[in-house]
Amino acid sequence: MTGPPRADPATAGEPDDPFARLVQELLDLDYTRVESITADVVSYTTATASDLLATIERTGATGRARLTALAADGTHRFHVTCTAATPPQVQILLPYAVLLADAGDEQDVLRSVADALRVDLDAEPADPTGPPAS
């Protein structure tokens, strides 16, 4: 894999914000916060034309993040929504899934997401049982 090592998104954001890792991932992708009418609803997009609009609603004890795939003319193609209960390690996959949805079949999309996250799908997984007992 190429590129610098990725920062651990678990250390980013407010500790009580269920969307902190998602927001950090968007910021790492050069998305910036867009002015909003209310502090409870915040959108993120890039300075140039973007294929993704991320909107995070933090309302009371609930909340949701909506990642919208945009067509070249800015119209909405589809969106994916997750709640505050969605695990952060799933949330950070969503921007890539939306951005790379047209990368080909399921295997192509999976490989593209893994490449974007700098995960080597061909590496041998670590043995979860640990070293053999001596």
C-alpha cells in the first residue's frame, strides 16, 4: 500500500459525539463544514464540485448522518443513512462506499474501499488465538 500511515480516527473529535470518527474521516478527505441554519444540522462538502454531500443531524439523544451521492449536475442520486448507534468503524466506510459505488461490481468496490483506507486485503490475518503455548 502507498501513502502515509493513517491517523487513528478514534482519537478525533469530541468523545461524546457519536459521529466524531465520521467527521474526522470527512475532514481527512478534505471535506469542509458548510454554514448551516442550526448548529444541530451540519453539512460537509468539498470546495470543488463534489460527488458526496454529508449531512449530520445531532438532535437530542438521537442523531443521524446522511451521505448523499450527487450527480454531475448536483441532483441527488441516492443516499445512505446511519444512526448515532451505528458503530464508528462502520461509519467511516460509508463515504468510500458512496463515492466508489460506480467502481464496478462488489469485488471492485470492496477493493477500492480497501485501497482508499490503505488496507491490504491480501495480507494474512493475525492469529486471534495468539502464539502456541510452550
